[in-house]
Amino acid sequence: MLALNRTLAILATLFSAIAYGHSAMFDDYFVFDDTNEGVSAAEYLRKNPGLVNTDNCTEGRARGYLCKNVDLKAFVPKADLGGGSSANLNDIWGWVDPVTGHEIAIIGLTNGTSFVDISKPTEPVVIGFLPSRKGGKSVWRDIKVYADHGFIVADAYGNRRHGLQVFDLNQLRDTTPGSTLSETAGLSSFGSAHNIAINEETGFAYVVGSKKCSGGLYMVDISDPSNPFYAGCFSSDGYTHDTQCVVYKGPDSKYSGKEICMGYNEDSLTIVDVTDKANPYQISRTEYKGSAYTHQGWLLNDEHSILLLNDELDEKNRRTNTTSYIWDISDLDRPRQLGNYVGPTAAIDHNLYTKDDFVFETNYRAGLRILSTNQIQSGTMSEVAYFDTIPGSNSAQFSGTWSSYIWFESGNIILSDIGAGLFVVKPDWSAIKKR
């Protein structure tokens, strides 16, 4: 019986690894769930024919979607993005063509990556589709940009041979819309990976959640984008789910000018000095009350003293409203929590980014939420705008907005809705700043 139990335990572990495939500590509980989403934007308009159907946010609606101080510019259904009608969306990033100035949305799909020109935001053009490297399919795909090249990783069992896919974005300039694209280069020294971060100041990419480095920071020199190569490894704290790496400009003088990675390591904020790729070392590892799955975060600004962190499972497991954790990291050896922002809905938070001291959260069923940080030193924030791609439900389920890209000069923001498609929206900053 003991031998049988041991065999069953081994099999259970094996099948768990196949199902989730990328977590050294915990299962990633994401399973796309579009049940009970309620009345859609289109259904709302049909049931209320007397309402003004406008893309501008008017009386709390834009083309049927719930909104506040955010206008809708365009929507591209997932079936039109090149991956087929069944290909759901995941991560999203952006690029500006240095020659034409065109703004390009880069959209991860389960079976590849789509490129959409949004320079005329009300008339997006799907330029092309890049199939997944080695032909894999996965819920998770992640993209970042450096030196006019896209760097793509994919996760889970279906992408166990994927590695790093590199695509020269300059090719898009002369591509016939609707084309199937080919990769420029690749790196096969790791297989599947959950995420990739790039420090554009140093020309290094940080692959995380792979089968190498215990799932920690797998460092790649991309200074020559078409010839990426392995540069170092940090594995001491095991699996890293996401990271942001910067040349440190904050108040902790011990680390001035050092290259520092903020790691979101499932149950901790883990800060690592990666200046010497051959000898990276852990500066601090900080757990926090209420943690369920430390997912992702971002520095507030270039002062590098405040950081925002989200936890993907606290809403579902602890039945709290959307909670964002505010950290003072002015002492990298001893980060301390300033407070929590608790939002107005029960939706699960996923990815957040910052610009001009505003926080932009994509919170699955609650959509894009924009937060003011005027009071952040006291550990609080306030919501000033939103655009909700699933207006009929804010429950803690895994559907809706996966991520956003917020840094286009035009002010347009792109959102990836997992089961729906690409949204192009624009905040009304004149209204937001009147508050």
C-alpha cells in the first residue's frame, strides 16, 4: 500500500506539472472562465434602443461598455487578429515605428502574436500574425520590445520547446496587411517561460518562470537583438512570476547605479542585484500579510522609492475587493508596506503599470482602472477613471482584461480582453485632472 501511495503521489505531481507546467512553488490557478458574465455591451444596447450609442463616454457608457472618463476608439474581435476564431488573447505591448511614427499594438494569442497598426485609432489595421515558435499553444504568452525588436516567450506544457522568439519589427513597415510573418531569430537554451522583462538601459532581458534557474532570473544579453545569448542566472529564491529590472536611481545610496530587479515570487517581493550577471545576489525577500499569490508590480516613477504590487488570488481566496499593495522601498534591504488600496469591485487584479504618477490596473472583469496617487505617501490611492470590457459582471473570475500598454505618445491605451479582442481607448485627461 505504501508503494502504491508513493506511485500515486508521483503521478499526481507529474500530471499537475503537465496541467500547470510553470510554477516551482504553487499551481497557477488561472483557468479562463467566461461563465456568468451577465449582459454584454451589445445586449445592453439592444435592450435600451433609446440610449445614445457613442464611442465617447457619455452618462457612464461608451458603445454599451461601462466607463468613467475613458472613451472607446476601436475594437478588433479576436477572430480578426490572425490566430483564428478560437485563439484567446493574453499579454499586450506596444512599439512606435521610428521611421513612420506609426503606433503598433503587439498582441499575444494562444497560438502566436498579432501586430496591429493603431495610428488611426478608429481604424486599426491588422498587419500580420507571427505563429508560435515550435508550433506550441498556450494560455500564456509575453512580449517586450528592445531596439525595434520584439522578444516573445510562451508558457506551459504546449510550449515546452518554445524558448525566446525574436522578431525585427522594422519588417512591419513594408508588410502587406494580413500577412503571416516569420521570426528573425531565436534562443532555445530554455523551453517554456512565464514572462520576460527587459531593461532597455542595459540591453538585458530577464526570462522568468522557465525550467532553468529554478524558475528564477534567466538573464539574456540582447544588445545584439538578432544574436541573444545566455548571460547569467539567479535561482536562490526559486520561481519568479514576474519582474521589473532598472538601473537604480532611488534614495538608497548603497545601490545607486546598480542594476536591480524587483521580483514577484509567488509569496514575496524579492529584490536582487543583477549588476554582475555572473554573481547576482539577493538584497531582500519580504513577505506580506494577506498574500495568496504575489503576481506582478511596478515602480511608481523614476524616483524608485515607491512600488505597487498586485496579488492574483487574494480576492478569490480571501473574498476581498480588488487589493493593491503599496510599498516604500527607499531602503532596499528593508522594504515596508505603506498601505493597501481596496477597489470598489470584487474583480481579480492582474497587471498594473504607471505613468505620470497614475496607476493603470487591468483587473480582469472590472477592466482598466486608473488610480490617482496624490495621497500615496499615506498609503492610499483613489480611482479617477475606468473602462470595463465586461459590463455585466465584476466577480472574481478569470475573464476580461489581461493587460494594457499605456506609453504611446498619442495617449491611446491598448487593452487585451482574453475572450473578446483588442480594445483601443483614450482617457479624458481634462476631465480626470479637474477632480
